[in-house]
Amino acid sequence: MPKISAPTIAAHRAQTRERILEAVATLTRTQGIDGISMTDVAAEAGITRTALYNYFPDKAALLLAFTEQVTHGFVDRYSQELPGDATAAERLSAFVRFQLEGIAEHPHPAAAELGASLGPDAYQALADHVAPMQRLLVRILHDGTEGGEFRECPVEATARLVLAMIGAQRVPLVSDETTIADAHVLVTAFTLRALGVDEEKVRRCVSEPPQKVTERQD
């Protein structure tokens, strides 16, 4: 069993916690969150199951911590790869692609399935952890409507619809029935057209990677 060397107990605990979450990330790529057991995670992290319970008392707590880490990573990536001068349409396109890449990287069950396995309290906590992503999408929609780029719409409800469309790509992505690129075109083009974006800009947003889109000045 590998040992973790650290100058202090606090640093040792931080390193162990990081190894545990890395183990969850690795396992989600092969069996999905719903199929992971605490025994699997302990083995992958190179620690005993007893040691794992010293960090996370149950699977719900472990998944909440993992979800929080993934959410923070998403928000950080979005901030780093999309300069503030990107248009709302470009930002929405990037948001959709990053979300789809996250689903492919860390497959997870649908919300209803996750809620059934975690219980209502843990499910609500999970929803709270992913709220920053929804707020980010709401801000994109709000900026687009305020700036006249999108037609007027109820942004909160529209954000939920967009997230539902992204979530609907989970099974096709995980089962290799579609690709990230094709799912991105489907969701982004449908959404932008519904928001009144002209066809030329729709085509431009779905044909260029988010990183390159922001390098172009209109």
C-alpha cells in the first residue's frame, strides 16, 4: 500500500483526501458514479476502507465532495478559457460543450436515479453544490437578453430547459451513440435558434471550438 509523505498531519490528510477524490474520478470513467462502492474507492486510492471512512462517512458524503470539486473545476475552466469580451452566444456554446465534456469524462446517473440512491437530504445538498453552474448559465442568458443578442425570455426557466437538454445527451454519450461534437451542435444550435440568434452566428458558434471562438473579434 503506497504511503503518503507530508511535512504535517494536515498536509498528509489533504493529500489523502485528494487521492480519494482522484480515485473517484478514475472510477467514474469506467463504471459510472452509481456503480462505485466505498471498497472500490479505497482500493483505487491505495488506502484501507477504514481509513476512507475517516474522511467520508458514507458514499453520499463522498459523492458530494467529488461533485463540489468537479463544479469548481468547471467554473474555473470557464473563467480561464473565455475572456470577458466573448459574446453571449459564444459563451453559451462554450458552456454546453464544457458540460458535455464533463458528462463524458465523469459519467453519472440521471438526477432522479441519483436522488433515489442518495436520499432526499443528500440529493438536495448535491443540487446546492451544482448551483454555481446553473447561476453561470442564467448570467449568460441574462446578459444576452439585456444586450439584445437574445430575444426576451424567462432566464431561470430557460436555463433549466438548456440543462435538461444537456442532461438528455448523457445516455447517448456514455453508450457511444453520439459524440461530444454532435451533441454540442444539436443542443447549441437548437438553443441559439430558439433565442433568436441569426443563422450565420449559430453556424459559427457550433463550428469553432470555444477556445478559438474567443480569439476572433467581430
